[in-house]
Amino acid sequence: MDSHQLFIGALAKRAGVNTTTIRYYETIGLLPQTQRGENRYRLYSKETVELLQFIAKAKRLGFTLSEIKEIVGIAQQGGQPCVHVRTLVEEKLADLDQMLTDLIALRKRLKRLLMGWKGQGTRRSVKGVVCPHIEGQSFPSATPIG
């Protein structure tokens, strides 16, 4: 083994991930298949540390492993992935804006439900199949959250 190669444990420690994650990333093709030493242990280049750090940062920004794989693939083929990344970021922002709108609407409905309780608590004086407080709610014909 030359001094520029790392065993999986050392790679995991430097990159701040566990060895199971590294093996999983290899299985799904996010990390390139590694070479093995004479002892059949996996040997990784120091560039793999940087790739794992990139993956971690991209995950924290909300990218899926599939999206990260696309981005890495573009770079590995010699392309410039930043245009693709920008498109993904724009899509993620639009999705988040919609989710925020939906969550605000849900919050308002839940507050309205609580305000409508009027001290009735859990008494069964108001009839319903399961819970009359929920059954008595009317909703716009929007897509349900979840």
C-alpha cells in the first residue's frame, strides 16, 4: 500500500462517516469501486475523503443521494455540474415555498380546530363517528399534506 491510500477505517474517520455508509455509497454507485490490496482490504485515495465531504455537504443542503450521484457523475465525466446544481436548487426552493404555504395553511386549520373546541374536551355530548371535532371541519379541495 502506498502512502496515498487509506483503509476504510481511516477514510471513515477522516471523512466523518461510518464504514457502513462508505460501503453503501459504493453499492449504489455514488463512490467508484475501489481497488483492493493484496490482503483484499479496500484501498481508497485521499480524493475519496473530499468526495465524501462533498456528499455530506450536499445532503445537508437537501440534495438526495440520487441527485448527488447525478452531480458527481457530471463532474466525473469532465462536465461542469454547476448549471445542473442551479436548476436543482431552483426546484428545491420552489418546493420549499409550496411546503411552507401548505404548512401555514395546516397550522391555521389546527388553530381553528382548537378554537372551536369551546371547552367540550373529550365529552361525547356531540355525536360523531370517531371525533366530532375533526368530522365537523370543512376544508378547501386542496391536496392533503403528507
